[in-house]
Amino acid sequence: MRSKKPILIAALAVIVAVSALIVMTGCDPSSGEEQMAAAPQGELCAEHQLPIAECFICDPALRDPERLWCAEHDRYEDRCFICHPEIREADRLWCAEHNLYEDECVFCHPELREASAGCEEEACGGCPGEEASTSSSAELWCAEHGVSEADCGICHPDLAADLEPGEGLKIRMESSESAVKAGVGTSTPVPGGSLAGIEVLSRVSYDQNRLARITPLVAGVVQRVPADAGDAVSKGQALVEITSPEVASAKSDYLSALANEASKQIAFEREEGLAEKDLSSRQAYEDALAEREAAASATKTARERLVYYGLTDTQIRKITETRSTSSSLVILAPFAGTLIDRDAVVGQAVEVGDVLFTLVDLSSMWLELSVPEDRVSSLVVGDPVSATFDALPGAVAHGSLTWLAPGVDEQSRMVSARAVVPEPDPALRDGLFGTARILPQRSAAGLRVPADALHRFDDAPFVFVRLDNDLYEIRRVGLGGTNGGSVEILEGLKPHEEVVVAHSFTLRSEFLKSRLGAGCVDH
């Protein structure tokens, strides 16, 4: 701790963290000196709430010469949050009216002055104006509104962004008659009964588990295209034929491997017979056995190469029977479905991975859903889903929820979900937008309130709960489904609590007035 004049230590110890205290309008130093000369001992500077004889804001001689002074805002530079907003501590409550931390503001909290009156240099925890007040923001009391400072929604509406369901901030009205005069009405929530549906945006897409992109696994040239886009094809039906030297080489290698394996098998059988009659050495028998096994392995490898290129067991058997080494490769449909796209023409040179056809099984479709993050808690896989579309009047797609994403999109604050629609209407098209209603099936434990009782701040849902004639709480809640003019509350509300259902905009305005420019003590 740096040394200071005894008079400076005494002056600053009186205010602890208030040494950085300022008011936006500065003092006239000359008038300050006149005040100090005429002031009785112990009288406070009205503007800075310091003993006039010790006010280092009025009297530059009392300032710490080792610290820079911000003349524009009458405070030390290392405590000037206006010039240096980056040094403000984000986790401490802030008094926007006086540009101080709440636990340092003796204007709003005069009790801090008395609490620090006996502070000595050793017990202070550091020089005044440095880090740290000994008061905790949780202990501060908002005398203006008669609630804990940390719970005061009028002074600190920004705290609402960090609330969890069931947590809230207090809102004190000017009098016990204020709410009545404003027409504020309350009612208790109604038991949820059967859960209502949740309406979300949906988009139709192909079932990706029933979609295939037909590509060659060997380079070649298209010779024949017996299928076309829009065709309904069966499993194993020929789609396209290509010629490739690699295919011919693979067939030849396979036939050679088969012949070699047959030769080695004959040699092994001969050595085995001789060994049984003790007419051949054991070594010769084992060599023949090893050569047979190696030949069988080579045959298997050559066959796997043909399978990799897409040949079926039937096609490979035909090669064995006909001993054909043609370069032709016929690509077949892997399952029954509809060809929705074609990119293959005769004479086209194709490479490995080029998409020649897109095949999809239209016996099911997907509904891609976007669910608000505060509605997900009521949903489980298996919940029924129905979707309607403006482009298809009267058409309804029925399915069930099959997937809920584990994360929330940072931009939209939506949770992705998916439903499968079996046997969809043929008119349903990939890319079609509509509105889906999810019907939660889990046991209804929620409470219903009118939809008008629900408010959103920073995209989170809140209701106003009456605690007393002049005291209300803005409460974060978790939502379930909606049905007509009511909304279901799954978290944050109890059956006996009174929720504001009429003229709640009065409380909303009271809560937001500090954001609109009114200070915490302005009315």
C-alpha cells in the first residue's frame, strides 16, 4: 500500500470504495476552498458527500500525486468508467444514475457512509479507490423501492436476462392503490389438463435414410441409360451401363485366380494322398497346403474387387460361367424407389463419385421442424405431429417425432427436430413449407394462463406475479403448449399464485422505465 498524508488516509477511509465517487458536474475548486474555510468540522460536501475539509475532489492538494486525474469527470483515471468502460466489473451491480457501483454509491445507500466510518488503513483491504468494496451487492437494500438491490427489477431490469425458470425480480408500485387504479387484474392459473399442441415452422424433405445417389466406383464411359428421371424402379433394375478397362482387368484377375486356386487344389489333393501312403514327405504336403490357401485368398481378394465395383453375386456367377472379361459394368438400383434426378448421357466420361442418378423411396417423408428453445422441455421422441400447408389446402401430413437436437442454434435460438411421415400424400413435395403442430404426450403437470399474461424480454418468457398490493414479481417461466387464447406453464409457477392477466402493460412499463431513460429515483 502506498503511503499517503494522514489527512488523506482519514478522508479516504471514511468512504472506502466511495473515493472514486463523482457526479457528472464537477466542483469549482475556488468555491470548494471557500467552503472548507467556512465549514464546521464534520460538515459534508453536498455534492460529493465527503467532509468538506477532506474533499479531494474539491481540493486538488488532497489528491494522490501518483495517480492520474480525469479533469473532465472529476475522478482518478483508473476509476473513470466513462473514459475507460473496459475496467468496469461485469458481475457488480451498477448505479447508472451516479456512475458508481451500487455497493459504493452513498447517494442511493447512505448506510454505506456509517458502515465505513470506523475503517482504518489496515482493515480496509487496500487503498480507497482501488479494487474491492467490503460490502456485498447481495446485502444492499434499495431504499427507493423497499426490496433487496439484487432483486429490484426497476433499478436493474438487465438482471432478467440471467434468470432461470422460477426466478424473478421485484417491482414495487408507488402505492398500494396504484395497481387498482391502473386496472391491473389477477387470477390463479388453471390446471393444465391435456397438453395443447405446439405450433412450429416445418419444411418437407426426402427421408434421407431412404435416399441414394447412384455413382460409379470406377472411371469409364457411359454406353447405355435404360432408366430416366421420374421412373419408378425396382430393386436390382439396371439404371446405367458403363465400359471401363479397370472392370475388364478385374474380371480377368478373378478368372485367373479361380484357375490358379483350382490348380493348387488338385496339387494339394495329390500330395495329401501320397502323404497318407507315406510316399511323400511331410514338408511337401505342408507346402501344397500353404499354396492352396494362398490361392484361395487371392481368389477372395479378386472377387471382393468386383463386389466393390458394384457387381452382384448373380453377375459374378455369370462371369464364372461364361468366362467373360468384357469391360461392361451395369449399375443397378440398390432398392425400389423413384428416380428424382438424372445426370447421365450416352458417351459421357464419368469419374469415381460422379452422381448419375438420385433414387428415393417416397414411402416416407421427413418434416424438418424448428422448435423454440422454451418449448422443448415438454416434448419427447414419439409425440404425434401433424402439418398443414398453405400451398396444399386441405392436405394434412401425419407423423411422429423421431429426433430432437441436443443443442440450440445460436442465431435463431431454435432447436431442430424431425418427424417422419409414413405413406405421405403424393402431393407432398420436398422443400414445401408449412405449419406443424406437435402434440406432447407426456403427463400434463402444467398450469394454464391466458396468452395475454405472457411477456417476452430478450426472447425469454415471463409472467407478472402479485406478491402484495403494491409489490409484484416478474417471473421467468418454462412453457408447454398453446391452445387458442391460453398458454401452458410447465416451470416457475405454483397453482395458488396470482398472475396478472389484465392491464399487465402497466407493470411492463414500470419494469422497463429505467431502460427508457428514467433513473432509479426518478418519477
